[in-house]
Amino acid sequence: MAAFGSLSTRLTETLAKLRTKGKLSASDVDGTVREIRRALLDADVALEVVKSFTAAVRERALGAEVAEALNPAQQVVQIVNDELVSILGGESRQLELAKQPPTVIMLAGLQGAGKTTLAGKLAKHLRSKGHTPLLVASDLQRPNAVTQLQVVGGQAGVQVFAPEPGNGIGDPVKVARDGVAEAKRRMYDIVIVDTAGRLGVDADMMRQAADIRKAVQPDEVLFVIDAMIGQDAVATAKAFQEGVDFTGVVLTKLDGDARGGAALSIRGMTGKPILFASTGETLDDFEPFHPDRMASRILDLGDILTLIEQAQKTFDEEEAHRLAESIATDGFTLEDFLKQMQQLRKAGNFKQMLGMLPGGKGMREAIDSFDEGELVRTEAIIQSMTPQERRQSKLLNGSRRLRIARGSGVTVTDVNQLIARFEQAAKMMKTVAKGGVPQMPGMGPMPGMRQGKKAVQKPSKQQRRSGNPAKRTEVPAPSAAPQGSAFGKPKAEGAFGELSSTDQEALQRMLGNG
């Protein structure tokens, strides 16, 4: 389950109950605030933060802005969203770089919080921004910590300064000081100092961290904390604030916590901003923390901006334009299908990307059951085809499909299903490229897309007005009920899953249709 999963479900279900009410009474507001309070406490949010949050929501919900609103329920949702943004930090903050390089960044936190891996993620992120980071191995306490940092640095493509073997040998303060000097000598513009942690807050750890801080005078001290630590997050953060005085927070393992109370508690209790979030195991599962976007995810309003940013890292704009032309001219082939799928896999965790869509929580069951191994099997099937077969799928007769199935280790049925899905996808993409509305199996038209000329259907013969006056007085037969989608029940009108015109335009540009 994704970060804030259970909290998001509780909040969205609570707020959804208000949509049936045209006017909100004081008892309606009190009931909603009570449910929000329970949801936050169950998510391990600190009691002080819960009290201030619910008090602010109740005061505003009972005020004139809701009483005079045309849609009180949506106004309450906006209030909850605003207050979530507030306790998450308001505006996002970037790293403060030194006027005179190198910028020194010190990492501090408990053992097991993921500091060493986080050092590699941060280094790779900064390297992608044009910086030249140097990792300094000052964790000489934990077994093989130096070796791990060297491996992570190699994966991130950055240099590691590690003059001591670690495992209890060496002076971490001297290593940190020499690392900064080495960065100045070799003209690195950023130094990331990895420090030792302990299984719990103790005096020795704090003293060593404080000595390193005094020796290197860091521009940023990032407190790295496991998002799954729960209620202990506040006590741990306060201890580090007193002992090291960190300037920012980094949340790790955010993908493994369904509650997320640490994120909501730390900012509210310490006043220090959350700068980054680690959302997975790979070095690419790392992103700047945006309070407004995170609040939108919690309330199931989607995070289209982050989704687009992740996609733009791997999608080639020139290739996207070429693909758009192919789709519009019936030139979309299995070769293009394979390239698109490979780009999707490079973009990151597919389940997380689906969860960023507005209304994604409504598809949670389907998202959680999605097997990413299916993408690997599909890739194997297409790669077992000849180049000519990929370009002309109509050549795939029975004998060719049998050969492909044997070559990719699947059944002929699997190959047939892939071809059927490809043909269906090509048809849908062509409809979208021409401005129409795709009809997905078991689903109505995709929301938030304009209706093309071809998508407008004339009324059937049964729907036309009869010329017989007697028949016109008859009660018409009820229309077919809307089909449920493969992802659950259709969303009600006014639900959270609609894209704004700005987001639609951004998505179209990403796909090369702008």
C-alpha cells in the first residue's frame, strides 16, 4: 500500500459523505471533524498536531466561507487540503547552496533509517541537476558501512572519499574534515557527509554528530528518518534537534508506510521543513517534497505535476512527436508498443505512478493486484518476433505465433491476448490522437477529455421520437446502467478524479500532442 494509504482512505471516505448534503449544519461539521481526528490518531500523528489541525478545520468549516458557498462540501474539502498543506510545511524549500563552493551537506539519523542509501540517492539527484557531488564515508562504526557507501556511490556515478576501512577503525571527525578539504582541492561543488547512527538515541552518537558538525560547518544538516517509525518520530526528532540542530528533514521508506504520521508530526512539532522523500528501493525512487502535492495525494486529488516530471525524465520529446504521428496515421506498430513499455518501466514504479492519478485510490484494489512482471513477459513476447513481424502484426499467423510462444516461454494464448490488447490500444490511441473519447472495455468514456466528432453518436432507432401519439405517452424503458470499470464502481459526479484543463494540456504536451 502506498504512503498515507489508510489515512487517505479514511479522509476521502469521510469527506465523501458530505457530498450528499446541500447545506452543512454544525452537527455535520462536528461529525466530520471527529472522524478526521480519529483518522489522524490512527495514522500515528502526534496528539498536539491533531488538536491544532482539527481546531483550525472546525473553525473555518463553521465560518462564513462554508455557509455562503454554493457547494459547502467541496469548500470543506478545500479547507482540509489547505490545512494539510500548512502542517506539511506550506511551501516547498530547496537546498541552500553555499555562495562559495563546496556546499557541505551532513546526514544524521538513527541506524537503519537508510542514511547511506539516501546519500547515494541525493548524490544522483544533485548530479542530474548539473552538480559534482563527493560522498564522504564518516560512518566508521557500522559494519561494512564504508563498503556500502562505495557501492552506492558507484551506482550513482559519483566519487566516494573513504580513507579509512571503517568497522570501528578510524576517526570519523578527521575523515569528514579531510573530505571537505579534498572536495575543495579537486573542485567538487557539493560534499555529502554520511555519519554513523545507533539503534537508539544515545549520548555518544550525539556527541560524535555534534563534533562532525563543528568540524565541517555544514550548510545543511539533514535529519534522515524512517517514515514507519510512528509515534517515536517526534521524540527522535526533538532529540536530534537539541543535539545536532538539523536544518531539514528527509523521509525514507515512505512507500512502505500506509499511515504516514511521521511526516505530519515532525513538521508540526519541530518547525523544520521536509526537503526530500525516498519512495522506493532504487536510487531513482527519490523526489523533492512538495507539501501541496503531498496533501493532494492524501485527499486523492492526484499529483499530476510529479507524474509529468517523472515521465519527462525518461520520455524523449522527439520520439513522442514521432509516435504521435504514427498513431494518427495508422503507423503504430508493436515496435512502438515495445518502446513505450520500456519507457514506462524506466519512468519508475508503475503502481506509484497510477496512484498519482486523480481518483487513484478508487483503483487501489486493481493497482495493488497489478503484476509488473506482466510487463516483462510482454517485452519477452515482442522481442521473440522478427523485426518484420513487429512492424506488420498482420503477418502473425498460427505457426508464427506458436514459434513466438516457444521462444518467449509462454503459451499461444498469451501471444494471442497480447496481439488483441495491442490492436485495442492502437485503436484507442488513434481515437485520442484525433480528439475523440476512447471507449475502454467495461468503462465509459475517459473523463476530462473533449468529445470529438466521431465520438458523437446518433440516437438509436429505439431512442428516436415516435410518430404515434399513443407511443409517445408510454414510459420509456430505463437505459442500461453504467458499467463498472475494471477498477471498481464508476465515480459519482463531482468526485475528485477530474483533471483540470491545465493538467490536460500538460499531459498532451508530454505525449507529443501539444
